Amino acid sequence: MKTFQSIKQKLVKNRIIFNEITFPNKAVSARTEAISLTNNYNPKNAIKTLVVKTKNSYYGLIMRGSDLIDDKKLKKYIGKWSIVNTQTLKERFGFLPGCVCPLDLDLPYLIDVKVNKLEVWSIGAGDPKKGINIQKDIAISLINNFHVVSLT
């Protein structure tokens, strides 16, 4: 399983600038309140990374934590899709639900246009009580294969 420590080590090794977020409790969805123990979490920057599958492929979706997928819009880009189940997320990708880090998951990504307008992304990082803040431009530079589209 990918852990916060393994993700943090990769970022530090590659000299990637980020801030660690520590929360007082576990969560598997984007938090709606600024309750970090490190006082550096803004729910307006909350990003969720969803892994979806199609008939022949997997994709990562990066969107605001409070937003819902517009099924018709997503179908237009990738066809029929479904969110991967917990077992697939753990066994194939090494993440627990709510802990997916887009910086440590080599997939083609669809990034929602709303997320692309944010300066800072607060993202999952392998632990339900942890996360990281990273400048959006830095995060995007670490994602190899992506398209910015309207998902919501």
C-alpha cells in the first residue's frame, strides 16, 4: 500500500515544495471545515482524485472535493464508465478510498476546469488523517498525461 510516508519521501527526494496537512480524524471524502491540526487547510482548495474504469482503461479524475461528476459530460470524454471498487483501488493502485494522491498514480487524468483555476490544491496523500498542500502549477507539472475539461 502507498502511504503518506512513501509519498512524502518521493516528493522530498525530488525537491518538490509542499506543506503537510494533519487532521484530527479520519475521512474518506473532502473535508468541508478548516479543522487541520496544522492550521493550513482551506476547504475551498480541497481536491478529490477518483479512479474510474472504462471497458479498456482506467482514468484519474481530479475535481473539487465538493463537486459531483456530470455523467453526460464524462461519457462524452471516455464513454461508459464506473468508479473502481475498494478492492481494485487497494490491490491494483495501492490506495485506500479517500487517500488517492494524483502525484503518485500513473494514469491519464481528466482535470476539471474549476480545479485548474485554483492556485493551491489540498490533495490526498495515502493516509485518511493526512494530506498535502501543493501549488497547482507544481502539481500539474508532475502529472504526465492530462486534459483539462468540464466534468461538473
